[in-house]
Amino acid sequence: MNSERWALPLFKSVRLVPKSSKTIARSQIKCASCEICSYHLGLESPDLSPPFKDMYICDVCNHTYHWQCLLKTSCCNATEREAIDANGSWACPACINLNQNEKKNRIFYFQKREIVEVSWNPTWEP
């Protein structure tokens, strides 16, 4: 089961005991969805298995965006895509204008809120 890290103490408070848990990045979740349209598959490719070439993951907050959604909302323009692809790093519209200190704080904040993959003891998963 995948859960936000902040929810783990709530599960423990109702006496659910984790058998194991590990932190995973939001970007590692196969069904990570676009922050704009909430669709979890690529829009430009008929291929149904990740990674999707048109899904961009923010290096700061790990949120995922479709390129077409960024274009439609005027968050990016068509000429920026080549530079982003060549550079290999990208910051989303919410993180792009942060200074280095603010980026570090946001990275730390989102790491605390990252996803935890948990197996429960006794297991109640199917």
C-alpha cells in the first residue's frame, strides 16, 4: 500500500502495525498523475507503460505535469521543451522562481510528505 508519509502515524494510532515500510519518491509511482489534468497516462504516446515522454517531473517537489497541459495553461512555451530535454532537469511553475534556499526548504518539506510504501502486520491487503 502506498500512503503519504504524514498519514503513517494515523494508521499506527489505530493499532495497525507496519510489517515494513520504505520511502519512495512520488516519481516512482507508476500511476503518478498530472497536477493540472489529473490524468495518469501520457497524452502524446499510445504506449500505456511508464515512463511517458510527455510527463515532466519537477526536480524540486516531484510533482508531475503533461507537456500539453503546461502549454495550454501558458506555463511553458514550445521552444522551452528542447532545452528542458537537453538539460535533464526542470522545475515546475510553482518552483521555478524560488531562490536556492526556498528550493532547499521545499525539497525538505516534500521529502517529509513523500510517499511511503507499507506492508501491514497482519496484512489486510488483498
